[in-house]
Amino acid sequence: MRDASGDRDMRDPSGDRGEPAHRRFHRWRRALLAGLITVAVVAPLSAAARPEIPSPPPATLPRPTAATLDEIYAANSANAAEAARSAAAHGDTHRAAADRELAAPTRRLLTFDGRGPGRAAEVFGDLAHADHVAVLVPGSDTSLDTYDRFRATASALRRQLTATAPHGTRTAVVAWLGYRTPATVSTTVLTVGRADQAAPHLRAFIRQLQGVVGRATTVSLVCHSYGTVVCAKAAAHLDIDDLALIGSPGTGADTAAALHTPARIWAARGQDDWVGEVPHVRTDLFGVTVGFGTDPISPAFGAQVFAAGKGGHSDYFSPGSVSLTNLARIVLGDTAEVTRD
């Protein structure tokens, strides 16, 4: 079967190969609207299940430069330790443990905010002297409570970069949890609202980061799932080298050119990623635009599509995977070595 744009052959579990494209589109549209009704009921219940967690405001930090990194790391570590004490006093042992781990002296936090779901940006490697930096932007259901899962992806990419980079080449990875991610079961995950809110924060962060590393360092955005929507919204105002979209439901843009970025734009999806079954459409519902449009791995979008292997939605950073190998090559600028789909 082809997707809503008619661009890419996909599996056809319903056996509707002979169904006209316009009928498939309307069938998918009805299914999407039905799903919205369901999550509109479920989301408020799931959102109400967890109370807000008290935490001190973020630490006052100096302007980020190579010379102030250690001071920034220390201030954020102290703030995370204070947040752990507040969470423990509130009776939230899970959050207290997460904050306590982030406060460890071996961790390098560029930013930290323990309030609500929480925000953080953690560095893996020597940022001040890196030749290549990758910034990871996560998708839905990522918070300080689930941060270990996100951190594992950053650690895996950092290890792959270290193993792949030529001798003497220095790399760093930044895990950027800088926005309130939508819940997977919610109406917000189907619109660009959270991405619109997040984009200015990502732009500001990347500019500060470039002030630390300097112009000679390449900066790549590696964006997963709903994070690809965030990166697409921010891309037009960023001077970055590469933008990698993995497991994307769409970006809200019809084409790669519409992102208005000088960066090389890459896209990939694992063969077992459920996002491949999501209809790549946009439709108006009660004055709100729902869905994200063109499939980023379709020819119509115009990205450079790279191989991601047989993995599912959470497997792009699995050690030894095709996708992780290719992501490291992209970050290092070894574009000729990237395997294509």
C-alpha cells in the first residue's frame, strides 16, 4: 500500500491494494479522528494521575563559555541535589533518586530544572574541545522520571562516535531534554503545539552551545519521534551542519526545502517502527491542525534517506545497529560512508 502522499510502498495488512488512493486517505482520516476522540477522553485521566513535584528554581548560571563550563556543571549539580531533597520531602522517592543521580559529581549538566516533569541538558565527552557535537532531541513521554532511557541513547551514540572517529578526533554528545514533551496517549502528541513552544528554547540552546565550541566544530541535531517536529520548527534559524530525523511521524513541513536550513537533512525509519503505520496527513479539527504531513522518508519530502535496519521505534541507538552506525557517520561528516535505503 502507498502512504497518503502516494510516495512509498508499505505493508498492507488490510488487503486494500485495489482501493483508490482518495478512499484510503479518507479512511485513514476517519481512523485518525476516532483516535483523537479516544485520547481526548484518556489523556485528562492519565495527566491527572501524577501530582506536581516541588523543586527549587534553576540555578543562576554564568554565560556558557569553555572557561565557565566547570562552574555551570557544579551549580547545576548542587541544584539537582537540592531538588532531590525536595522530592524526598514530598514523598516522591522515584524522582528523588533520579535527581540524586543527576547531581553526582561525574555528571555534566549544562542545564537543570527539577520542577514539574523536569528539564535537563547533559554533556557526554569534552564539550570545550570537541571537533564534532551531536545534540539529541527526544520524543514523547521523556521527563526526569524516564530520563535514564534517554540518557542511554546519548551514551550509546557517544560510544559509537568514539569507536568510529579517526584517531585524534574529539567528539561530544548532548542529551537535550529542554521542553515539556507530550504524552504518547494525549491530544498534544498529534499537533505542533508543544513543538512551537519548544523551538525557541532549542534555538537559544544551540546558539549558546556554539558560543562554547566555536565555529570550527560541527554541530548535528539528531531528533527522534516527536522530537523531529521540534527540530523542524527550530531549523530555519539555526546554523547547523546536519539534521537527522529518525522515527518521524512527519515534521509539519511538506518538503525538506520548506525547513529553510543550510544543514544536510537526513531521515530514516526502522522496518519494524510502528510510526510507519501512522497516516502522514494533516487535517483541521475544531480549528486545530492535527497530524504532521509528508513522510520524511518519502521521495516527495526530499531528505537523504539512510538505512536503519529492522529495528523498532526504540531501537535506533541499539549497539551494533545499522542506524547507530549511520548516525555516527553523519555526525562525523563521513557522508560517503552512510548506507542508504
